[in-house]
Amino acid sequence: MSDGARRIPPLRAGRKPAGRALLGWLADPRAPRLCRVAGSPGAGKTHLLTWFGEACTGERLPEPQRVHAVLDGERLTVDSALWLLGRRLGHLVHSPGELITALADEGRPVVVCVPDLGRAVHPSHLVAGLLRPLAESELVRLVVEAPDGGAAAAAFGTAVAEAAVLDLDRPEWTDPARFAAWAASVGGDPAAYPSPGAADGSAGRPAETAAELIARVPRHPDGRPDLGAADEALLGDLWTAAAKDGSASGLLADAQLLTRARPVAVTAAMDFVNGPVPDAWTAAGPALVGEDDPAVRAAVLRTRLIGMDDTAADRLGEVPAPWRAEWAMWPGSSKGWPGPVAGLAVGTGGYAGQLLLADPGGVVRTVDTPSGRPLARVALPDARPLRGLATAPDGTVLLLDAEGTAAVLPEPAGQPAGGAAAEQALHALQASVRGELSALATTGPQGLPAVADDTGSVHRCRPDGGTDAEKLHEGPVTALAGTAGLLLSGGFDGAVRRWDAAADGPEAEPVDRRGSQVTAVAAVDTPAGPATAAAWADGLVRLRRPGADGPVDLRLGSQVWALALTAELLVAGTGEGVAAIRC
């Protein structure tokens, strides 16, 4: 079956009539928003929906023929399903309400396919906690595996006025001749029509116990478990079995057991244990469940455990990873906690060797850059909610408050005054701004101020006292950073743009463009050229260093509100705290 836009994979066991019905439901905007695939055990419900997901996913497909996300229900909980679905739809969320709000703000209809719903940890809980609220949204269409009379089907209640039901036990959804030919080809029983599972004799084997699974884990010569050689599916089964028999807390003794197992299985087991490690897993969950590389999962979880459980963090630090957190501070951390971080700047002048951290309430703190050790609280003339801050080479600190007002912070005692020139430059810039200030930075050899506004324009000072302005983004500029050599901007449009200090205008093509708004950018000059970093609202942070083979992408499980770059460290500020990463 082909529509000219893609090659639809074959659908076995005579199920082409059922496949055509699903494709018809997808293409019909008048069809019920909820479609339940029903049928007795072995009827091929999972096979049909897996085929449907494979046939209808892909960016090249027209929107009316596209499934936007497929969620395999096996071992899913509300949390793991939410994190996976959010990531696949381009949103970082920690609650169903956040996801629904994000979809409403985006205004784009989405189709979600959920095969194997019956193998979720609690199918009815998953429906009640996530799928039913989604089905109640006018922007979401769901096709799920939920047999008549089951708890999952009942949990949908009256989420939509009338659900479409595709019952695979009904003969019209299976071609008898094709079913018989398929059964013969697999050595099955054609008399089992229309049930593929009964025809080929497939049946699940009893689940192994935790002790049986531990015995199957490979061992080092000295008898210690060789987790690096263990299959992640086996370790996932171990977490599932341990959760069932109440022994999951014992597995927490080795943090590597979490990151080498399938993340969905670990997430389900975390519901049965308490402590810093499960809390860290939940905090980092959106970054963990969609990550295929166990080494990256170890780096993410370790970042959340620094200062919370240093024994577990040290164990995860033994895993070679593409990046590594040098220090971090979260709520309850032994290192202290700066609160939410809305702005970051690398200290200069009297703040050399320090980082300045601004919280949304208007408090600015300093920490030692290499260690993260808290140092002092910076006195401000008046307390006001802050949006960002920037530093100039002479130690001048610029502040931008939540109302879009820029100001100069007085220098520390004993430091030469440089604020007067910065204030004059800010006045000159603000005179040319038509919209509301949305971001600020310093740029050029003198560290002159640069600002951006909600019309998409970036404004910079020239050394001769004049100003330049360029419209670089569609919609507001959401982030700005500068060095002696360049100005870097990020926008609501998802683009990251670069404007070299010596150039008359910005580069024609964006450095990056993604389908999520930019939340932070940072830049630093190095002997090999400028390094840059950007963060997007879906949680992705991308670092580009000169001479590297390519960018380094990372996620921490939270939206990054602020970034700072030094020659060695990438510092990320979030709504929960801050982490400094070497990569």
C-alpha cells in the first residue's frame, strides 16, 4: 500500500482491512478523537498498532497522514509516559497539565499512538492520569490498545463523546484467505482465524524472579557483577522483578544499576523506594527516559546527585562519558543552594575567578568558578525581579529587570569606576529601541553594552559612540551573549544568530535553528576562536567549540534559563539550581 509519499510496510496475517480502517480514521478530521483497538488476547492488537506507528511517522508525511508520537505501553507509568511523550512532541514537562498547556500554546493538532497499553504498570492509572486528560483536548487524537470490558477502556469514561472502536475479533477486519496463507507460512493453525496469536502458538513465559535474573548477570573473574557486559533488557527485568517482590531498595546500593537498565523499567521501580537517588532520578527523568546511551544517563544522574548522595555520584563518575559535571547545587545540597538561577555571568575585574548568579527575585550571589563554593551576596541599590545580567572586561556589571529596565551595578569597593561610560552607552541604545528590552550583553574589545527587544531586533554600540541595529529574529529575542569578538542571539523563533564584532551585519544563516524557543545563549573567546552554547525550551543544550568534530548535546531534565561559558566549563542555571559541566 503506497500513497506516493512513503512506502507503507507490509501488514501480515490478513490484517489489511484493519490497516485501511486505521488509515481512514487518521485521514478523517471528523472521526472521533479517540480510537480504541479491541479484541481478545492474541488478536494482534499490538502488531496492528506497531505497524500503524511505523507506517505513519516521519517528518516528510503530510500532517493529516502523520502520527506524531508512538508510546509503547510496556512498563509505562504516568511519569515515564509523560516524559517520553513530552520529548517526542518537543516539550519538556513535569506534569500532564504542563503538557496540555504547551500543546494549547503551540496550537498544533497531534496524533498519539499507544500500542501495548495493557502492559503498562497500571493501565487504568496511565489512562486516568495522562491519556484521558489528553483525549479531552480538542488538539489531541489518540489511538490506543484497550479491549472492551478492560480497566483501561473503562478509565477513559466519557473523555470524548463517542470513541471509534476497531474490534479485531470481528471478521470484517481480517481477510480469511490471506490469514490462511500467513498461518501456513509460519506453521500455524488456519482454524484459529482471526487470531494470529492463537495461530502461531505464541504465549508469554512466566516472569523470572529477581534472584533468577541476578544469577544471569555476567560476572568478573573475582565474582563481582559485570554491569558493563549485562544487557539493559535483563537489568530492566531485574528492576521490574525487584519492585514486585519488594527488594528494589537493595538495588540502590549500586547506582550504575539504574543507568545501565532500561530507563522505563527503572522509573516504574522508583515508585517503590525513597531517598536521594530516586528523587534525583525523578528530577532528571525527562532527560533519562529518552536517552539511549547508558554513559550519558550516568552523567545526567550524577549531575543531580552531586551534593545529594556523593557515594552514588562517585560510583556513576566511574563511567566514561562525553561530558561530566564538575559541581552542582540543588535544593538540599551539601554545597548550599542558590535558588532558581535566572541569570549567569562570568566575573571580571573585582569578580575575577567568580560566577555571578541572579535569581528571579532580584538576589545576586557569587560563587567560586572552579569549585562552585558560595562566596557572597552582591549588594544591589534596590531589590527588583531580574531577567539577566552581563559583565564587561573592567568589572562593570549590567542588570536587566523583569520590566525591561537596564541598569549598571556599582563596582566593588576599591575598583576603578567604569559604570559611567556603560550608563551613557545604555542610554544611547535605549533611545533606539522601539520595543521592550528582552535581553542584554556586552560585546567588542571594550565590552560595550548590547541589548535586544521583543520585536526581534538586536542593538549594539559602536566604538565611535554610535549604534547599530538589526532585526535578527521573528518574534522576541529571548537571549543575548557577547565576547570581544562576537554577539550571539537566540529567539522565540528557535534560531541562534551570530554577529561578529568587526562585521557590518550579522551572518546570513543561523548558527542553529530548532523547533523550540531559545532560552539562553553564552559565548567565550578561546585561542582557537569563540566557543558558543545555546539552550532551548525543550531542555536541549548545545555546545560548539572551535576545532571539535561537532557539537556536544546534553540535557539535565530541566529547562535551562541561563548559561555561562569559560574556557573550561559550561555553567547551566535552571529553575532548581545550577551545574558546571566540563565537555
